[in-house]
Amino acid sequence: MIDLSGRRALVTGAASGIGAACAAALAAAGAHVIVADLDGVKAAEVATAIGGEAWEVDLTDTAALADVSLGVDILVNNAGIQHVSPIESFDPATFSRMLSLMLEAPFLLMRAALPHMYAGGFGRIVNVSSVHGLRASPFKSAYVAAKHGLEGLSKVAALEGGEHGVTSNCVNPGYVRTPLVEKQIADQARVHGIPESEVIEKVMLAESAIKRLLNPEEVADLVLWLCSESAGLVTGASYTMDGGWSAR
């Protein structure tokens, strides 16, 4: 049994999908969870269900995060968005927004949380990266760039935090059954020139040895373990959950 009683956790993008599953798992282990999301209504619903609190926040507004101070022991950087387009037609504003959300915001939240973690001699940072933090796919320049950057940021936090009892790791799922993935199907069909009915088999699972989508709760189980006392010596690592994709 993992006991996080007395710990405070912040999970971003926690109104649905992987984030909501992580928030529920941490709360079930005894942590007080802050459910952070752009959608304040859904964040409040999740927070009520798990006995936590909601934080309606636009993480792309990085200027507003510069002076934030966080009294949390656990930080799960999960919020993310996707856009599928060739580089030559990729909207520059969308590229910038995606890097703000998935790279700059995690840096600013780490910056805001580390003083409290250092003072308490305990901290867990879990960055929900992706197999795309380790491998590239066409038409996902911003997502791949952001996740590769997040991998490096996570390792730097691991090296700086080690002497203070703070660990930092990445979780690297393949495709997870979430609204983010479901929204990609039409775009993937368009850029690959195939019917939507063939996207999961021919695009999303093409490189996987195990031919199924992950469930959010499976990712949450790994996140929960990384936040436990048992994972105290696990830091600077990237844990793949990709059905064998990155084994190629």
C-alpha cells in the first residue's frame, strides 16, 4: 500500500484523461490534490469527487506563473494539447502556444514548487511526457519538440534536487484512450490520406508490439508509484509505456 497521507499534490490538466486518473490515484493514497485545469467547471467536478480542490488556470499565460509560489510536495506536469500538421504549414502561434503549455509551464511550476520541497526534504516531480519525448513522428513538430525539451528539463531537476530529497522523472506513454487522442483521429486521417477507421491500427499502433491503447488508470498507477517512498532512488529516468514502440 502506498501512503501519501499529509502530502499535497498538484496535477495539471486534471479535469479529464490521464490527469483526472492521476488525481484520483493520488487522492486515494491519502494526498490532498489540487486539480489544475483551464476548464474550471470540470476541474471542480473532479476535485469534489476526490475531496481535493480546483485551480482554474491558463498555463499558457506563462507571465502570470512567474510569481506563483506552490506549497506542494508532489507535482505532476500533465497538461498538454496536440496539433497535427506538416512543418511548412504549421501555424507559428500554435507552435509557440504548445511549447508554452508543455515546456515553459512545467519549468515555472517546478520553480514555484521546489523551495517548499527543498525545505521539507521531500519532493516528487513526475512529468507526463510521451513516447514522442524519445521518438519522433511526422506532422507533430511542436509536440515532439516540447516533449523532448521536457525530458531534458526533468533530468536537470533530478540532478539539482537529489541532495534535497527531490526526485524528477518522466512517464512516457504511447497512445492513451483520452479525449486528446480521440481528437487527433480526423487530423491523422487527413495528413496520412486514409479513412478515420484505419487511423488507430495503421498510424497510432503501427509501431507497437502490443496492439491496444493504454487506459489512463494504467498511467496513473505508474505515476503513483513514482510518488511513493519506494521510488526514492528513482530519478532522472524515463519510463516507457508504449507497447514496445521504443524497442525498435
